[in-house]
Amino acid sequence: AKEKKEAAEKAVKDKKKADKLAAKKKKADAKKAKKLADKKIADEKKAKKLAEKKKKDDEKAAVKKKKDDEKAAAKKKSGGGGLFGIFGNKKSKEELAAEEKKKTEEKDVADAKKAQDKIKKAADKIAKKKRADAKKAEEKRIKDEKAKARAAEKKLIAENKLSKEDKKILEQKMEIEDLNDAIKKNDFTIKGLHGEIKRLKSLEKKFKSFEDEIAFQKKQLRIYQARLELIEMND
């Protein structure tokens, strides 16, 4: 009983330590994610500002072009021939400068969008990796805790310090846990399903004095039989 108590206390202490580390990592990850989110918002604002500026400049350029076209049409109508007829379509320095400015601004907008997309992609990648790492870490923690508990249980059985009834209950508990782990993996073949059904039926007989466990095993048996029927139907 003392060893069981000490094992339980150690398990609680280990869990607290693991939870503390997980909380610390979660806080650091949240801070990093916020920084990335803030940068993304700033880049979006910059891109929006550039887009708005481009729109205004385009509108101004359109108005100017319309006026220039009207002037050119009026001049041509009034008989402005001669050299104008030869060089009249040549663009002015102002027009060339405006076009160059427009091209530069369009490039700036495109570059800003490209940078924004790149940041978003990187942020998504980091977030995905963080989720995968957190899941992996949690799975490892659970696996380690189960391994420690199982080692303690095996030790209790090996040391032969339990009563016959307690030993039987502990062995039953271990067997049920193994079965649950196998069910979670969900990787049974037809042959494996037949084997599990046979084993479950055997367990039902073996532990018939435990009504709750029998009900649980019967439920699992029905699940396996349903799965087997589905697989055989598909085949």
C-alpha cells in the first residue's frame, strides 16, 4: 500500500511538472504567434495603403489623359498640321514620367502582396508544425505515463504482495487497457477482427463475475462484429 501511494504521488508530481512545462511552451508559442499576426496585419495595412494610392494615381492619370486627348483633338480640329502631324503623337516627358511612376507603384503593390503571401505561408507552416509538435508531445506524455503505470503494476504483481482477488482485478484492468489501446489504433484486418471477437468472448466468460466489465466487453464485441460485417460486405 505504501509503494502504491508513493507511486501515485510521484505520478501526480510528474504530471504537475509536465503541465508546467507545457504551459510555459504554450505561452512562448502564443507570444511568437502574436508577433507574426501583428506583422501580418501591418503588411496588410501597407499593401492596402499602396493599393489605395495606386487607385488615386490611376484616377488622376485617367483625368489628365482625357484632358490631353481633348486638347490634342481640339488642336487637330483647328488645323494644327505641319510638324505636329509628324511629331504630334510623341509622348511628353510628363507622360513618360507618369507611366514610369505607375509601373513602379504597381511593382511595389505586387512586391508587398508577394511578401504578405510569403509571411502568411510561413506563419501557417509554423502554426501547423506547432500543432503537430504539441500533439506529438501530448501523445508521448500519455504514452510515458501509461508505461510508468504499467511498470508499477507489473512490479506489484511480480513482488506477489497482492491478494488473489486484487491480483485478478489488476490483471483484468491491464487486459482491458491493452484492448482499448488496440481499439484506438483501429488497424485490424479481417483476421485480426476474428481474433479479437474470439478473445472478447473468452474475456466475457473469464470475467463474468464483473457485470460492468461484461457489459463493456459485449459493447466492444458488437462494434467488432459490425465492422467485420461491413468489411466482408465490401469484399
